[in-house]
Amino acid sequence: MVYTEETKDNELYVYMNGKLIYKKWLNTGQSKIFDVMAYDKYTLKSIQEKE
């Protein structure tokens, strides 16, 4: 599984194998999970480690 992050216009997008699984608005802190099966506690950990 390949996770990639992309930031555009104050929005963070997380993709797994080219499919959008998570979006977060950086200015408000709100987020939306698009694929619950793909997004888990390990995904969040890997995102935080890159920062």
C-alpha cells in the first residue's frame, strides 16, 4: 500500500494507491474520511510522523 499526501489551498488530501481516503481542512481542523476500511490508526500515525 502506498500512501501519498498532497496539500492544496489549505486542504490536506491523503491517497492510498491513487484513491482519496482522507481530507482535512487545515484552517478549521475539520476532516472527512472517505474510505473507512482503508483509513485506520496506523494511517494517522504515518501521517503525523511525516510532519
